[in-house]
Amino acid sequence: MNLHRYPQLVDMLAAEYAVGTLRGGARRRLQFYAEHDVVIRRSLEEWQQRLEPMAELVPARMPSAAVWEAIEQRLGFVSARSAAAGQQPPPPVPSAPVARPARNWFDNLAFWRGWAIGVTALAAIALVVAVRSLLPFGAGPSESSQTVAEQGEAVVSHVAVLNNKDAQPVLLVAWDEAHSSMTLHRLGNVQLPPDRAMQLWGIPASGHPVSLGIMPNSGNGKVTAGQQRPENYAALAVSIEPPGGSPNPDGPSGPVVFSGKLLPVS
Amino acid sequence: MTANTHELTPETLTELLERIAREDSAALRELYDVAAPKLFGLALRILSKHEWAEEVLQDSFVNIWRFAGDYRRGLSAPMTWMSAIVRNRALDHLRRVNTQETEWSDALDDLVATGDPDPEALSAVSLQARLLDGCMQQLEPAQRQAVALAYLRDQSHSEIAETLTVPLGTVKSWIRRGLAKLKSCLGGVQ
């Protein structure tokens, strides 16, 4: 049969081929024709191109963190990465038994909490004083649509100073429980890689970290606390995440860069 | 949480694939961060089972790592290329487990939205996908379901008839009419 005399039939067969309902012998025959006939081949390819994007229309879902770990293992990234980490200067106090964080260290709550202990009681007192002096200047004028008058007076119930890995304070978080908001003040250098976001986490005494939202890139501004209560968290931490935040709802996917204890002010 | 979708632009994804082709493992991680949810959604739609979908996602990223060098920009959008890998892995998995299970009807409802498309979600997909989405919306719901089942789940006419509990002839005509409508809506391939 000369299929070229029936262009509409060819087109429909190509469509059924691409969508997958052309099966068995009919499918093999069309494939055979396509291999020898440029018109039929083009018709097939056009239909495949029309339908291919359908796969993208499916709603996104979050895979569990174990998937990435398995990929790393299969591709042998894990050993390569720890080797690379070993080369990075300077190795701090080589004599001390430095416990390298486990590969999935961000899942390890003890690690988070251990880190948060860096903030001493003394620092906390200094902090409360600092909060009082900083708060009236609050978020920059452009960073909130609300005026100070509309907000009412901020009542800071809890504060946290978040340190970086070198124990330098970089971020002050003042939690206003009455207004369900947190005011962030940058205290030190906050370096954010391009196309990344900083995500703020509450670390409870037990259980997994809870996202408190995405921070402004500058490190200054407000984050809405919503239903979150500061009493529920022993510490706060910041991780570097893809825009939109960690794909894992139960914890950071990227490195934790800052952390500190969350303390009541009164 | 504000979903910043600009990382899913074809340009960004193409750059990542080029870095991956040069064996840059950090680029694979970046690609995973931005593309895995979308691709996992696809695997889950085809397979229904969480464990299977995760296995397929894992397989797919291993494949993306190995074959990123084969990706040719211009031939297809990067998201389309990756989706094809996931779909093929998923269908392969489905054939291997040889399942007749179909927990599909609910999934169909949000497969190709019948209501307002979420503009933010759509900005994350390729232009071609947005065009296709617009045209899929113009099909009758039954036609849309039949076409989606055939393409995404690789179901035969009779399997679809069983899934949707309608006669075989009805399914055939839904798919034919659906495809014809899609063609007149999408026009020739650019």
C-alpha cells in the first residue's frame, strides 16, 4: 500500500504510535516504513515532539532524602567528596580527634544541638541588651509594607544569636511572639552563593527540625512565624538551600551555616 | 514559601547538564535540587508506588549523570529530555513488575489540571509543555484522561477501557479525537 496517498491515515497512525496505542504488528510495520521513508519518519517525530512535554505537566512531589544518598553511593561521590574535603586547608588542630560529621550529618540532631551550645549565658545577656538597642531600627523601611505604627510595639519574647562555624556571631533573631514575627539583623558577614536561599530552622528538643521560612538574602528583615511558637525550639539554625527552600520538609538539604540557642528574654 | 522557579529555566538546566557532562558532581546535586521534585512527581504518577518511584528516580539520575554528554540542546528542552528518561525508566519498571494495579483515577484529576493552571507551577515547565497544557485543557475530560493514560502509563486501548470502565470502541474514538484536537490546537511542530 502506498501510504503517501493517505496522508491523514499516516498522521493518525503516527499519532497512535507516539501516544503508544499502536501496538504489535501494526507498530512494527509503521516503524519499518518510517525507517525507509522520510515523510513518515518526520510525521512520527513530530508527534513524539508534540506529546513529549506531557511528562512535565505532572505535579511535583518531594522524594525522600534517601534517594539522593543512594545516587551518591552508586556514583561513588561519597568517597570522592570526603577526599576533596580532606585536601581543604587548614585542617583544624590535627591532634584533636575531630569527629567528621557523618555523611548525613544534617539528619543528626545531636550535631545540631551540640553546635547551638556555643552561645553562653553571658552572651545571652549581652544579646538582650543588644536587642533593645537594635529593635527600634528594626527592618529597613523598604523591607516591610507595614509601618511601625501599624505593627504596634514589637514585644521580643525570645532571641537567638546565630554563629557561623568559626563561632563568629552573624545573625540576630528577635522573636516577637505576640505579633508572630521574627526580626532578623545581620551582625556579621553573610555570604550567600548565587541562586541559593537561606532557610531558617527551629530545632526542637526532640524531633526533626522545622522550617521557619526563607530568610531575606541580605540577612536583614522579617520572617513571619505563623503558628510557630518559640517555646517549642531549643535552637535556631540557618541552612543554604535551593530557592524555595529545602526539598525535604523535615530538615535542611544543604549545609547548615549558622546556628545558635533560642533563649527567652524575660 | 515562595517558590523561586527560575532555576528550572531551560538555560539553567542546560548549563547544569553541560557541567554534568564534564563530570561535575556538584552540578548533579544542583540539578537534583531543582528537578527531582518534578521528575519524582512523574515517576509517582506512572508507578503509583512510592518505593518504585524512588527507585526509578535514583536510576534516572544515575542515567542523567552517565548520558548528560548525549544531551543536545535544540533537539529537545532539557526538562523534556530528563522527563523522557524518567518515563522510560518508569515504564520499564512497570513492565518488569508486570503490575495490573491501577490506583490512577485520583491521580488523573490533577494530572492535567482541569481547573486553573497554577501559573507558578507552569512557569517551571518548558514552553512546549505550557502550550500542550493549554491544548490538553481544550479536550473533553474523558479524551484527556484516555490520552494521558495511553502516553504516561503506556496503557493499551483495552487497558484504558478497563481502567475507565468504558467499551473499547469508546476509548479508541476518545483517543483519536483527542489526538486530532491536539494536533489542530498545537499546529505543526516548530
